[in-house]
Amino acid sequence: KLIEVDNECKLRTFYEKHMATEVAADALGEEWKGYVVRISGGNDKQGFPMKQGVLTHGRVRLLLSKGHSCYRPRRTGERKRKSVRGCIVDANLSVLNLVIVKKGEKDIPGLTDTTVPQDDVCQYVVRKPLNKEGKKPRTTAPKIQRLVTPRVLQHKRRRIALKKQQTKKNKEEAAEYAKLLAKRMKEAKEKRQEQIAKRRNEENRSQANKTVKILQHLSRDRDMSNHSSSTLDFILLGLSSNPQMQKPLFAIFFIMYLVTVVGNVLIILAIHSDSRLHTPMYFFLSNLSFMDICFTTVIVPKMLVNLLSETKTISYMGCLVQMYFFIALANTDSYLLASMAIDRLVAICNPLHYDVVMRPRCCLFMLLGSCTISHLHALFRVLLMSRLSFCASHVIKHFFCDTQPVLKLSCSDTSSSQIVVMTETLAVIVTPFLCILFSYLRIIVAVLRIPSAAGKWKAFSTCGSHLTVVSLFYGSVIYVYFRPLSMYSVVKDR
């Protein structure tokens, strides 16, 4: 019901009141006695709906937070000299909306004595047609703005404050959780590192114990080996253990040694004194004679000393040195015999190019190559023998330190050493032997093509002595060394 108030004094009871405040309406007249109304809204003189603020008879009291503008906001900025929307700027009211909260003593005609049905405002809403291509035509209605009261604003501010507090609390809890998680991860990492360090220490300790045991075992083996090699010498039995045979054997081998040395020295002097003998064939022959002198000197002098001595001993290092030079000089003889076979092949099969092929520089390279390969092979064999261990027995049933008697004497596992010895001996010995065999096959084919018998005899006589030496040398080598250790017989080999 619309009621016009002609006396401003009746409205003073609504001054200094907030929106949604319940006020006694006795001041409006006798008919309002006992009624209680609630201020729900209104309009000021400018026509703005009262959404925030209070009714005053003077200036307006704004319900705005500190720092907010007191001017009405616009899209393009703020327009000054305008009140905030919904605030009363003076005591003149245009419309004041009141809602009856408590009914008084009397009915107010047209207000409380009749029941007015609630109007359906949807039929008065102006709808805007919205047509889109390919879709059904429809209409849209404008959104109804919710009434913003001071209580709503206060609730909104409270929600924002609570949200900020919750956000701050969440951040603090997240930071505390991250700090605690980092602490726990650090503790777990330290614990894991301690476990790893402990496990490594245990592994190192166990490895150290194993190493100590191995070192003790090696030290014990080394002590046994040292006891057998350094403190006790090897005993060479020689050719015969009969004391009555020692002096005759000494005389025989001494004479043979002198004949060998004197004969080879005479060959060397004859070749070097006659310039007509300065050819590749006699160059290899003189070097072969020198190697024979060294080869016999390595073995025979020590054997002669042992024949006249009662101890018949040789030191561990002396045994290895004798073995080294014996193998090196024997292999050098083998390669020199192969070089002489190549020389005979070139001389018989290609005599016109003999001086070009067998020039002095080429012969020198062949000699140096033979010595180098032989000494490397001997060094490898001696290093292999030095790794063997010897126990109680130190008696070598031979007249010098050869490979097979030393392997037979060792108390360690010699199967791998025997395989290595057989393999590398085969590789070193067979190579020059195949070279000699190939050369003589070529020589035989070339000699058979010579038409005259005198020419054939001359060619064969040139190679006869060399072929005899090759047969004796390689025959003895194959018989002694190319057999398993189980078939080794000391008596036969001596």
C-alpha cells in the first residue's frame, strides 16, 4: 500500500537506521499503533535504489570499508559529485519501502485486511529474441540483479576475509609440510647413506679378509718357492750318477767342446779372411758357426764343472739364465737355417737376380729379425717358468736346465703352462721349418728341370750339407719337445 507522508516529523524515527532495521511504526499515526516494520529499501530524490547506507536527516553515513571510494564507479572511471548508488544524500525521501513485521492493534484498510496474491513478474519481463543460424529461435531474459544490502556486503567481505585467511593458512601449512618433508627426506637420505656406507664397509672388510687370506696363501707359496729356489739350489744329476764315469765323460765332452769351438772359429776366420767368400751364403754360415759356439758354451762348461764336482748344483737364477740363452740361441739357429734355405732357393731358381734379392742389407735384416724373434720367445718362456712353484724335490734329472725337466719338477699345476709351451714352441719352430720345406720343394722342382746330370749333381751338392744339418736339428727338436709331459722320459732325452 502506498502511503503519502505529509509531515516530515513522522519520518524522524527512521533516521539513523540501517537497512533491514526493525522500527516501531507508532509515529506514523494512531492506526499504526503496535505495528513493527522493517526498512527494506527505498529511493532517494535522484531515483537511485537504496542498497547501502542509512537514513539520516543530514549527511549520509556510508557503509564502505576503509580506502574505498565514496563516488559511484563507472566503466570509464569515476564521476565526481555523485553519491554512491543507493545512498541518501539529504533528508528528503522520495520513496521508503517498509515491510510489516508485527501486526498492531488495528487493521489498516487496504493493507492488512485484504490478502493480495503475489504477482507473477515473469509475464512483465521484456524478452529479447535470439536467432542463430541452424538453431531453433529462442528468447533471452535479462538477469535480475540481486538486492545488495549492507548485510550482504558485510557477508561478502567476511567471505573474502575468510578466504584470504584460509589461503594464508594453506600456504603456511604447505610451507610447513614442505619443510617437514624436506627434513624427513634428508633424514631418510642420511639413513640410506649410512646403510650404504655400512654395507660397503662390510664388503671392504670381507674383501680385505679375502685379500689377506690370498696374500697369506701366496706368501706361504712364495716362501716355499723361495725356500726351494733361493735358499736351496737345483741339483743337476748329469748324464750318469756313477762316480767312476764322471772323469771319462769329462774328457770326452771336453774334447768334443774344444773340437766344436775350434772348428767353428776356423770357419769364421776362413770366411772373413777370404774376400771371395763374402757372399750371403757364407755370411749366414759364419753367423751359424758363432751361434753354435755360444749354444755349446751355455751348456757344456757348467756340465763339465758338475762332472768334477760333488755338489752338482745350479742356482735358481742361473737355471733361468741358462734356459733363456739355450732357447734364444736354439731358435736363432732355426731361423738362420731357414735364411740359408731361402738363399739356396734364390741362387738355384733365380740366379740372375741373386745379387739384387740377397743384398747385404737384406741379409742383415734377416739376421736381426731372427735374433729378435728368438730372444722374445726365450724371454716369454723364462717368465712363464719363473711363475712355477717348487716344493720338496730340487733334483733335475738332466745335465742342464731344460723346459721339460723343470716342468716335471714343479709341484704346481703345469697343464696350462704345458699347453702354452707347446703352442708357442709350435708357432716359433714350425714357421722356419715350413719355410725350409717350401724352399726345398721349389729347389727339387727346379733341379729336376735341369737337363744334364752334372748340373743336377752340382745343384744337389750345394744343398746337401745344409739339408743334413736341417734334418738332424729338426729331428731332435721334434722328438724331444713335441710330446706331452706324461710321455716325457729323462733317460731317453739325455
